[in-house]
Amino acid sequence: MRQAAIQNNFDWCRLICKLHGCTVKETDDQWIATGDVPALYPEVMIRTPHQHLTFDTASSIKDCTASYDFSKDGLTHLFTAEWIARQPIYDRRALPPDWTVVTNVRLAEQFFKLVDVHDLPRDLFNRKEVRLFFSDQQQAAFIAFSNGQTTGLSHLTSDYLDERLWDDVIRLSSAHFPGQRIVGYEYGDQLITALEAGFDDIGPLAVWTRMTP
């Protein structure tokens, strides 16, 4: 299941990077983006361990198995997180009523007031594989992305994270992309609450970055 979660993240990062005009090359072991890569996205992603790798020019690397030490290449370890996954919910009769799915520019503006990022195109809601959700009542938002196999979660934003919020996220994702396992990665308190909400921890990843003076 971890490889399925990694592939979803590969596909999501490819989408965003290409929307920024980047060129992306993917092999069985690596994912490499060239061009004007958005600030919060990796230039390199490593799918498998035990490779002989040297990246003396890459500014950001996502090691999807947390197997490498890139300090020798001049990079700094930013954080370690855990891939998570769970089955979808098949009973969709009780969807949370206080959430909105973004379908136009006005709603997108409301979404981006909650998710304060600059790397996402404001018309992202037009893509059939992407759903942007927000709740004014909970002051929360998140993105669900389907690659046709799994649904990846990202940009989960809230003043608090508990089982109720995660239950809403699971129900909405399951309703819009039915039958697909839900995947993503988290760390810290968000990881704890995700596991309490029924996600499984399926392995670590690590993010490295090159600090500028």
C-alpha cells in the first residue's frame, strides 16, 4: 500500500509542477522535476531504498522510504513523516452538511483565505481529478486528488484537528471518489489524530532541503 500512496504523491506533484511549466521525468525509482519548481514541492523524489545516489545540485528531495542521508550532498533534514492509508467509507448517507466543494472562482477565493498558499493555481477546481473542500463553520479546508487508483489528501488546514474533522474528510473524499483507498502523509499531532480516526501508518518518508545563506 505504501507504493500506492507514493504513486499518488508522485502524480499530484507532477500535476502541480507541470501547471507551473516544469518538465517531469519519472522512472521506476525516481521522480525528477526541472524548471521553475514551486517552493513547497521537491525537485527529486526517491521511490525505493538501496540506490547509489548523489544529488549535489538538487534544492529539495523527498525520500519516500526515509532510507538516505543527503547531508553529504549539502542538504538539511527538514522533517520525517509517515505515509497513512485507510479504506474508504461506503455508506454516504450522512455527509457532513457544513462543508462546501469549490465549483467557481468566488468559492475558490473563500478556500484560499483558509489555505494560504501561493503554489496552487486558483482555477485548480476545474480539474475533474481534484476537489477543494472548505468549512466556514470549522474554519477548515483540504484537497482530495484522485489518480484513478487512490485518493490523496493534502493541505489539511484547521485551527484544531480531531476525530470529527478527520471523519468529515474521510466521508467527503469517499463520496467524491468512491471506492478508492485514501492516502497521504502526516507527522506530529496531525498524525496522531489521523491514526485515531482509522488510518494505518504504512511507513516513513523524509524531506531534505538545501538551505540558502
